Amino acid sequence: MSAVAHEQPITNSPSQADILLESFLSLHSPEGFRAELIEGEIIVAPPPDGDHEDHINHLTKQVIRRAKTDMSFSSNKGLRLVSGGLCPKNHVIPDATFAPEELHVFRGAPPWMEPDGIEMVAEVTSSKPDQDRIAKRHCYARAGIPLYLLVDREKSQVSLFSKPHRDEYTEVHLAAFGEPLALPAPFDFELDTKPFL
């Protein structure tokens, strides 16, 4: 009589999504680079160019000076967002993140925080513009972040996405560089896009 080996399913083995997330969280990017986990793909981006930073500077100054509600700002805040399908949780670092100052959402927050209290995130396109135009837009909508502002340097336009529903924003307002773009409450001012020219 011979013994028959039976394969036993391994019940405590990590899934591919868990392995990817663990690998991402233990990743040490080169100095100045930043790593993000977007829709199951690890993206490592080089430091931004000067025009990219100039656009962030003009946007941030306007929000801080002109918004009707005092805003706190972060340029490198890691956000842990809801993933879609079988992808592991998304870990995204927006170019700019704004929240009402009275909420103190950044104070005491871990490196990767939940997006609770965030009113608007902004991205300026760089080497991989479709990440900003498509993947991040879906991530921010799924997370319920009320506003997503995209400064698209290649298209010379600013897009304001609002009213998130599931994994998409249901409204979009566009302004060519040089035209004003109205930001709704709690910002309540017209963004001057002439500095992006």
C-alpha cells in the first residue's frame, strides 16, 4: 500500500496585493525621489523641474491669501486612499493638499494618513501626465476628496474636478492658462491662471 500525498492549501499566506504593499512600504527611494503606489503599480518619480515648482508656488500663494476659509497646506503629505478592484491600497503624495486650518488634519498625522478633512488636492503634470489625468483622478474620487485641481502643462489648461461619485468626479470645469477659474466653497475665489503662462 502506498501513501498518497495530499496538498494542503496554505491558509495564512499573504496575497499578491499584500506582498506588493509590504514591498512598497519598505522601499527606500533615492534621495529627492518619491515613490507612490497607484492602482497596483509602484511609481518612482524624480525631483520636479523648476516650472513645476513655480506652478505649485503660484497656486499655493493664491489659496493661502485668497480663500474665504483659512487653509492648511502640505506639499508632500502621503495619503492612503481606497483602492479599486483587487489593487492594494493606494498610497499617493499629491503635489498640494489643502484642508481647513481649524481641523489641524496634518498635526500628529502618520506619514500615510487617511484623507478625512481634506478639501482639495492638486497636481501639476510632469513626466507621466496620464497618472495625474486618469489614475490619480480616480483614486481621489474614490476617496471622496471634494475637489481635485489639475494644472496640465502639456494642454496649457487647469481642470477642476468636483462632486466625486464612486471612482469619478461628476463635474469638471476647465480654464485655459490665462483665464480665471472659480473655486467653490470653502475657497470661494477665482484662481488667476495667468502665472501659469
